[in-house]
Amino acid sequence: MKRLYFFIIGAFSLVGLWAIYYRLTEGLKMTALTSNVSWGLWVVFYIFFIGLSAGSFLLSTMVYVFNMKQYEKIGKVALLSAFFSLVAGLMFIFIDLGHPERFWHALVYRQPTSILSWEIHFYLIYMLIIVAELWFLLREDISRLVIKAKGFKKFVFKLVSIGYSIPDNSEKLERDRKQTHKWMKILGIIGIPTAIGVHAGTGSLFGVIVAKHMWNSGLTPILFLVSALVSGAALMLLLYALLVPKEKQDNTMLKSLGGLLILFIAVDLLIVAAKYLVGLYNYVPDERQVLLNMMFGERWYIFWVGQIMLGAIIPILLLSIKKGSSTLKALAGLSTILGIFCVRWNLVVPAYLESPMPGLETAFVHDRLLFEYTPNLFEWITSLGLISIVILLFSLALNSLPIMETKEGKEDNGETADGVQAI
Amino acid sequence: MGSNKEPNQGRKEFIKKGLLAGGGLLVASELIKWKPMIEAVKATQHTEVLPLVETVSTEDVVIRMQKELHEALKKPVEEIHWIMVIDQKKCVACDACTVGCSAENGLPPGVVYRPVIKEEIGTYPNVSRRFTPRPCMHCENPPCTQVCPIGATYKRPDGIVSIDYDKCLGCRYCLSACPYGARSFDWGEYHTENTPEVMPYELEPTFEYGDEKVRKGNKSPIGNARKCHFCIHRLQNGMLPTCVTTCIGRATYFGDLNNPNGLVASLIGSPRVKRLKEKLGTKPSVYYLT
Ligand code: SF4
Ligand code: SF4
């Protein structure tokens, strides 16, 4: 089963590698983007994954900063998925550049008035914080693995442990664990504003654009942030229900995660309602027309089926079934994540579909100047490929590191279990 | 029969003579009446033509703009503010500026710097059309340069918003930020692709921003944001932007706003003047006379 899984996901990853290669050699003409719909599917995935990352990270801080013991079991996996989601988001923005080989320009040249410039720095700091947290959390386990493993695996583990080896007496171990505990808190406290900056900042990228009336609102960053929390909680629910064997699952954990998810969804709906209703109220066409097209235009289903059904109603219904099995909870998580993808789509694409000046759409007609956009096959394949690569890496990490601590570790080493409790 | 005619002829003769004599008398009396008046007019008439007032130029506006351009170029660059004035009543929507610009800058498919928006106003039988050429507005507060993460697009001291092709990442953030849709992305396509091959003239160098560049492979300007730059490369060499010189309606004017006696400065002192989307506070450097 596991083999088959890795085989399939590995095959998809190869497709992903090919797609990246093809994209880098052929340029952006492979996409269906136009100059007027200048951001498309890849940017949708970019903000989706950045949101997933920020959401997961903020959930992990409930454990390490706010000491909410009930969520302890998802702490590590939350951090790990925050890391890999961030990697995915950055990969998407990388292949979306016209000149990817110049990505380093973003670090060398700065522009204090540009949100994007700030964001790039936020992403880096955020990445460092996650990596440091993961290292503190896992160093003890990894150094145990170094001792046990052989050959190439040993080398990899050694590399990941960055020279940390488990102390030989329990006193020192205790001291190290205390140190870990302290650092997790410090890093988490720095991490919270950073993660908020990461995703609310990503929202501000859109919020400050005066040319796009639908984006240009103070609610946009908030909407980004809250939907990030929704997707983060949904992912945790999905992963917990999927990865932890049924007999070891903690029902109260599933319940409280479900409750959290419903809470986030409710807040999200509130903000969406506020933003859209205000936008629709007046007959000023700027924002109203975009919203009308989005809700009742050709692609009405992205809003009604995706955003509302998949993203809100179905998960709330599934989660409110009393004694619902963990499969149902996993489904609720999955449905929410798909719904949030639709939310991301609607945050980006519809704003482009209205011409900024009446008559511009017919002034000079060309495929690349249309106010229309449907992602082509290549964009979809590339996206699936990239996501597969990240899922593969994530699965490999899950497979070889004691992330879901209910797995092996507990039995063969008593100290690990203690360690987990100490943290 | 003959005797019958005679009295008739006699009568005709009489009437003829009478009429002649009467007409002659009438003319003579009129002449006598008018004579002093004609004399009086003759007495007051000047024979020499007054010289034209000096400030009114008889030159073609293009020649005048050209002269003023040369004058402006003598100033330090930060004392210049290039602006364009477009007279919508003169524009005939021939698209010559769009085409001229594309030829000058070697624009690939899907990239356009100066489309002409054609709108129909009113309903039959009360209709007219309005034409709005839309170059980059070279805003004084450009939202596009503000968002660029690396400052690859920036405002020059003479007011021109330019792009550094070798720096630009091609993130297309600026495309989203321009309220006028003035920016295009270079997707790396060719007009003559698959016909069956790209014609050599598409691989000729262009000279935007004064740099010689050949569009090939993934090299800039392929993969960059592109837009109107008031033909900086022509200005540097003392020439007017291409759209100004190709405009058959003489509807496009160009010059230095900081020259109070210049053509453009005088044109925008008019109740007909407007700028696009003024309420956004972008302060375009392109003015329209409606
Ligand atoms: S018109 Fe658009 S591209 Fe030109 S300066 Fe203004 S915002 Fe920038
Ligand atoms: S496309 Fe180029 S000029 Fe435009 S914002 Fe991105 S880096 Fe700057």
C-alpha cells in the first residue's frame, strides 16, 4: 500500500519536474495568461499554500506558545506542513516569474514602498523560524535515529540534526529539553506576528491595488488571514484523521479540532458577507459588477458550490454529526480545503475580468489582451506536478521522522515518550 | 396679314425704347447716388497689410514642437516635465499612432503601447463617436512603480516612467496595479512564428530606452513588463515620439510642461482639458482636449 502510494506520487513528481523544466525553457507563453489577466492559476496556488502554511503555523503556536495541551499531538505535524506549504507557495511564485533566473534580484534590490518586497523578507524570516522550531523539536529524535540508522540514511539524518547529538546522561537531557521548551516559546512568539505578516501581508499585496476595486479594501488582508486559519485547521483535521491509526485516535482531539474549524469558518463567512454585501449594495459598478459576475456570471459555481457548499456548509454539516467517524471528519477537512482553493480563485481572478476603461477590450484585439482566463492543460499539469513533489517530500519526512508520535518511537524508547511529554 | 402686323411692331418698338431709356435713367441716377460713397471708401482704404501679431506662429505644429524639444533638451533633465496633449476632436481613429509605435519599438503580438479606444455615444439618430488614444499616462504618482518589488520600474526626473528590462523579474505586479491597463507583458511570441519560420525582421534589434536589444530566446525584453516610454530613445536624439509625428490628424502634441511659452503648456489652459481617472490621484502627464 505504502509502496504503491510512493510509486504514484513519485511518478507525478517526475511529471512535475518535467513541467518545471519545460516552463523554464519555454517561458510564460505556455500559459493561458494575458496582459489583462496577468495573474492566474499559479498565483492562486501561491496564495493558497502561503495561507495553508500560515494557518498551520498559527495552530502550532497554540501548543508551543499558549500551552494548549489538547492540541499537542498535532504540534509537530502542523509545523512540518507549515514548512512544506511554504515551500510549495514559493515554488509557485518562482515558476510564475517571467525571469525566474533573476529571483535573487528580490533580495538584492529593495523597494520599501512595495508590499511584495516586504513579503519576500517576511517569507525568509518565517522560513528560518519554522526550520529552527522544527530542529529544536526534533533534534533529540533525530540524533537517536542517527545512532540507529546506517549508510545513506545515517548521512541524511546527521545532516538534518546539524551536529546535535543526544547527551549521555539524563541530567543533561533534561537541561536540553528545558532549553527546547524555552526556545519553542520564544520562536513561537516571534513567529506569530511573522505568520500574520506573511499572510495578511500577502492579502495586502492585493488590498493596496487601487486599480482593482474588488481587492482595494481593508478587509482583504483580514479575509486572507481568516481563510488561512480555516485551511490550516482543515488540514490538521485531515492529517490527524488520516495519519493516526483509528484505534489510537483521540476523539476529544478530533472534536476540538472540528469545533475550531467551525469557528473559523463562521468568522470567515461573516467577513465574506460583510465585504460582498457592502460591495453589492450601491449601484457604483466598479466593485458591484465584479461581484455580480463572480456570483451569477458564467462561473457562478466557483462561488456557490466551491466557496459556500464545499468551503462552509458541507464541513459544518459533517462536523455536526454526533458520533461521526473520523473518515467523516477527514472528509470535512478535505472539503474545506477544496473550498478554500475556490476562495483563493475568487480572490484573484474575477477582479481581472472587468476592463479598467470602457472600450479598452475592443481597442486592440489579441489573445494576450483578453479580459478572459481559463487555465490551460499545461498550467494544471504543472500545478499538479509541483504539488506532488511537495507531497512526496512531506510524506518522506513523515515516514522517516517521528512526527505523529503515536507511531513507533513510543514503544522502543521510553525516553522519547517522556521527552514528548516534557515538551 | 401684313397690315395686321404693323401696328403691333410699332408698339413693340415703342416699349423697347421706353424700357431702355427708363433703365438708363435708373442706372445713371444710382451712379450719381453712390459716387460719393465709393469715393469716401476709397479715401479711407489702406494699401499695406498689417504684420501678424508676433506670438501667433505660422509654422506647422510639428516643426514648432520639434524646435521646442531641442530647446528643452538644453535644460538639465530634472527641469523638464514631458507631457502629451491629445485633441480628441482632431483624432480620426486611423490607428496610425498604434501602428507607428509598434513598428518603432518592434512590438511582438499581444504587446501594445498605444491602442485607440473607440466609443459610440448616443443612440440613432443622435450619435457620435469619441476616440481616446491611450498611451502610458506617465503618472506623477504612478501606482505601478510603487508596487514593483525591486524598483525595476521607476519615475525619471523628467517625468517619464521607465522600466529597467535587465532588472525586471517579470512578476507582473505592475500590470495589475496600473488603473489604465497601460502595461503589457512580453510573452515571447512572434508575428511570423510557424509561417513556417520567424522572419529575420522580427529579430532586428530595437532601441527602447537607448539600449540595443534583440528579442530572442528568454532574453529581455521577453519575460518583462513593457509599456509606452514616450520614445525616450528618440527624445535623446532630438526627435519627437513616433506617435506624434505619425498622427495624420495632428491630434497629438508633445512637449515640456515647464516651458510656459511652449505649445503644450498653452494648450492645456483650456476648459476642454481633462485627464483620465483624475479622482485616483495618479496625476497623469497625458492630457486630453475633449
Ligand atoms: S499609466 Fe499605468 S503604467 Fe503608466 S505611469 Fe500610470 S500607472 Fe504606471
Ligand atoms: S513585472 Fe517587472 S517592473 Fe513590473 S513589478 Fe514586476 S519586477 Fe517590477
